[in-house]
Amino acid sequence: MRGLNILIVGRGKGTDVVAGHALRFIISAKQGQGFISLEDCDSVFQHFGSGNPEAPQAVQHWQDQGWKDKIIQFRGGVIAEQNRIEGIPALDQIVGQQGIKKLNWGAVPADFSGTAHELVEFLLAGPTQFLPALSILCQGFLATHRQAGVDGGSDYKKALDVMGWDQIKDAAIVQNLNGKIDDVQKSLWWRQVIGEDEPEVRKKLVIELGAKSLPNDSKIAQLVGQVYQFPSAKVDDVNLVAGAFLEIADKLQ
């Protein structure tokens, strides 16, 4: 599956591939008497600064052509408020080609087809944190149920194996989970770690999974749905939690 074709204006010349995405650097947006077309690129990064005085006119031209959702403005310092174009996402402190290459391109799905605003969210995503947190919650939940003698299906057995159950079942931290099934089944036990805002949780999980969306048939999506199914939210399906844990483990390995 191909990655994105990204045009970067105002940071020298050349082409590089980062995390499967092609980054093409050109000096100016000018082309003949007009401006370069964005027809064949997925997004354009336009530098704003003294070296690219044509930037405002280029952006206006691209907007007139219906390419507003492809445009991102940036500069090495901070774009002055009076120079920012309303409605166009902006990146500050992007120094040289390396500044572009160091953005989190690995978080951007190869088949990404969203807007420039959504692309910036991926590029500025910090280190993975929601998936490990959710994985730990899943393991605590599964260990609590196994400690209580609860049985389950093949995913449950596989998840316990991946967790190394036989090696950890006698550990003090596992023994402390005795009698806490009611606690780990409560929505609050999950929400106090991953947060109260379901749309925000889903958005961050999508970014960390490197996906376009959270598929409804994924165990992770189904687990999140249970956690936020108010007012009677309760997580009590060991096979569902095991499946979600295995999906996360597969992504993090």
C-alpha cells in the first residue's frame, strides 16, 4: 500500500521517503506565471517567511482551486498572528528539512485520506501511551478473573499465555487482586486511567494504532464501547477483554 505524496515548499530541493511517505522538497510554489498544482499530491507544507514572499498568494490560489484541505502553513520560528491564514493549520519551529522529517510520520496511516488538520494531529502525536495503559488494565482485569477461577475461550487462554500467567500467578501484585472482580468490572476502574472523554480516547487510540478509524468489529473498539456505555457501564466479558489485549499486544510487539 502506497504512502502519501507530500509537497514541501521553501525548504530546499530533493526527495526523501520517511515511514513510507514520499516527501518532495521544492524552493518555491511559483511555476511559470502561476503556482504549482496540488492535483497529484496529498498535502502541501508551505513555508511562510522572507524566503517565500509568494506564500500568501500561493495559498489563496490553492484555496480557489478547492485544495484548502491539503494546505499546512509552517516556518522555522513562529508565524506572526497577522500572517497566519485563518482556517489553515500551522506548524511553528520547523527548522530545515530535518524539522519536517522529524515529525511523527510513522503515526500517519499509509492510506490516510483526511484533512490537513487531521494530518497535523497525527504528525504531532506524542509517544504511544494509551495502548500500553489499556494493555495494563486488560492484564489486571484478566489476572483478577483467572485468580478467581473464571474460565473463558481460546482468546482468554492465549492472552493468559502471552501475559506469562504461569510465571506471574504467585507474584504479590497478582495475589493482591484477590476478591477484586467487582472493582475491575466497574467502568470507573477503566475511566480513571484512560479518561472520561470517549471521543478523545477513541481519537488517541486511532492515532496510536496508525489507523484511519477504530473499526467497529475490533475488540478494542468493543471494549471502549462497554467502558462508556452509561449509565449501566460494566465490563464483565473476559473473552472480549482478552481479544482487546491480544490486538494491543500485536500492535506493540
